[in-house]
Amino acid sequence: MSTSENKIPYKIYLTEEEMPKQWYNVRADMKNKPAPLLNPGTLQPMGYDDLRPVFCDELIEQELDNTTAYIDIPKEISDFYKMYRPSPLVRAYCLEEKLGTPAKIYYKFEDNNTSGSHKLNSAIAQAYYAKKQGLKGVTTETGAGQWGTALSMACSYLGLDCKVYMVKCSYEQKPFRREVMRTYGANVTPSPSQTTAVGRKILQEHPGTTGSLGCAISEAVEAATSAEGYRYVLGSVLNQVLLHQSIIGLETKAALDKYGVKPDIIIGCAGGGSNLGGLISPFMGQQLRGEATYKFIAVEPASCPSFTRGKFAYDFCDTGMVCPLAKMYTLGSGFIPSANHAGGLRYHGMSPVLSQLYHEGLMEARSVEQTSVFEAAEQFARVEGILPAPESSHAIRVAIDEAMRCKETGEEKTIVFGLTGTGYFDMYAYEKFHDGQMSDYIPTDADLQVGFDGIPPQPQE
Ligand SMILES: *Cc1c(COP(=O)(O)O)cnc(C)c1O
């Protein structure tokens, strides 16, 4: 180890003064912008007025803004951030030693808050703009429960009502998540439910269904648009969410810059793409401006392979087909991952920003099987001490794979990955893994075709 390297601490923090004061909007530096959302009826791009019944006004402006590179973080939000940010950037010295790799591994650890993930970064922003608009409350869906928890925390802080539609199988499997949300005053309904027309329709067509994110989204949108003073908020996929999550990448870059470290490989797990998009944004911006190059890797489950096996097409964001169409890598809005899939990241689609970047070859994607993900999780927990969320462990898997490749070639690459949260509420999945009851299910081409058949006819170019 060289002397300069000895100076890099285990954890790099930023001072309050060094904290980012603006979010970074990577769309401003993209030559080809992500495709606009389309009205599913007319197939016309949705403008500000079309989106107003569903989303908060200021968030629509952020959603549609493809040109402003830096957007000020309002003081109320940055004050809230100060309660749990900056999150540490950790040099994984112990993991490096255990692996015997010459690679230098860093992880950005987003678990410094009760929601247990990065999702609070966008939840507080979305709740703030809803409050500023004078709304009564917001509705949303949650799968594993981190987003619902984050939104409940943000809403209780600001005095907003919060209605959460929670995918039924999670509602039943994760009663403690549900109770955390109720502690923060949220109203939690298992989805599909009898409380919405779309929920009743889905229940009639698929009796006994344990639900999906796409289905919970449909219910949450209906609940928002049919009640006075409510809007719908979403925890991933949308451009505005990537914007808020850029705080992760900006802090990471500021911390690395402090020590003159330039990463070679940046890795993140990808469900809807928000943590990965947030982590890579400032680095991708440099690459788009021709200032630097990086290898970016999105990691997804082999059982829900939106990037690696999906189609780049306009598709519904939800099962009930009430939401706008987004152009993205998708498995079809009717796709539901196999019931034995325990590792999260179950969404059928992907952020339009990341989809566009991937389509242009500006980033890579890899799919990994869940038993290998839990092997990486356990290996990581045993040396770094942190019990990672299954979602985050997808990134750990590929970070370890890349570090082992460096061991073979002798290259001293610098690897940064996003450790998005902890796995305390995922112990059923860990239990299955420890009991040898976890299997790897990879959908066949015929399985995927069923989802693709539900992709609507594409608008004429
Ligand atoms: C929600 C979540 C993810 C995946 O969502 P993205 O929008 O793809 O970031 C990953 N890790 C954790 C811990 C999560 O809660």
C-alpha cells in the first residue's frame, strides 16, 4: 500500500459545508433525451397540464425539465437531509483483504435512516413539494416496503396524510414493515384491494393474486385522482426521482475528489433505476461532456431481467394501464416475477433516463441469480459487518466479481458500488437461503413472451 493510500480513512464523510447544495440533472448533458411520457389514449406527449391531476406541480416541472443541469435543493429539504446525511463512503479494506484483490473497493452506504434505504432522499423532496402546493396528502404503492416507510416518515415530518398500497404478499410477509409505516401515521392497504375500481377488477380477473407493484401503482393513482387534495407520488423510475437521488452521486464524487480518487467501475443494483441513476449521474455527466470515462454496471435479478432481456419500447408503468406510457426497457406490464423470487428489484420496467443511456451503449447491465446474490450478501456481512438488503446485494455480487477479475489480471482498479440499505426485514429470504430452500428461477423465452405480448402497439416514429 502506498503512503498516499494510507491516508484514505475507512469512512469518508463530508462536512455540512461540503454537502451538495443543488441536485444534478443528467438529462441536461444527454444528447438524446429520454423519450417523453405519452398519453395512453391519444399517444401524444404529456405536457404540464396533462400531468397535473396526478402529480404535484413543481415535481412535473422537474419531470419535464431536460435542460437545467443544476437545481437548488430547497433549504427545508437540505435541513432534513442533514439529519441523516451525508451518508458515509466506506473503503472496504476488510473485504479487499479477505478477497486478496489488488482492487480498491468503496461503497456508498445509504442506510443512515429508519426507512433503511436511499428512498428517503426523494420521499422528503416529493412530500415537501406536495406540502408547498397546499395538498392534504399523497398516495403511493410499496413493494418490499422501504419506499412506503420513507414516504411515511417524510409525510409525518411535514404533516401530510399518507396512503400506501402495499403489494399483498409483502403486506403478509413483512408485518413489521407495515407497523413501522403505521408508527409514522400512514394508512396501509394490501393491494389489490376492494377500495378501488381497478383493484376490484384485478381481483375479479385474478382471484387469490398476491399482487404486484404494477397493480399497486394503479390503485394508488386511482386513489389520488378520485380524492380532492391528493396527488400520487412514485419512489423510482421517474426522471424527478433520479434528480433527487443525484445527492448520492454528488456526495460520492465530492468525497472521492477530496482524496484525489477517480473510480474505474461504478456499480449499482437496478429495480426502477433510482439509486443507480443517482449514484452515476455526476460521473455520467462527465462522460457525456467528454471529460472522463467510466465503466457503469447495472445489476438486476435473472428472474426479472428488464435491461438484459427486456424490450426498449413504450409500455405501461402499471398493470391496470391507467398510467402514462414510458419508453423504457420493459418485460411488459403484466410480467410478475416467479413466486420464489426473494431478492427484490421486481419491477417490470426501468427508468427512461437509464434506458436511453443503456440503449446508446453508455452503460452495461448484468443479471445475477439469487443464490449467488445471497452468497455475496453473507460474505459481505461476515467481513464488513453490515447485513445488506437483498437488493443491495446484487451490486455486492458484481463488485466482488469485478474485484476477483482484478485478482486474476493484477489490475488495481477502483470500484465503487451503491450499498442501498440493510436487510433486517428480509430475514425470511435469508432463512430460505440458509435452509437451502432458495432456488434460481430464470424465465424461459416463452415465459417472457407472455409479458411482451402485453406491450401496446408502438406509436409511429
Ligand atoms: C427500492 C430499493 C432498491 C431498488 O430501487 P431503485 O429505484 O432501482 O434504486 C434497491 N435497494 C433498496 C434497499 C431499495 O429499497
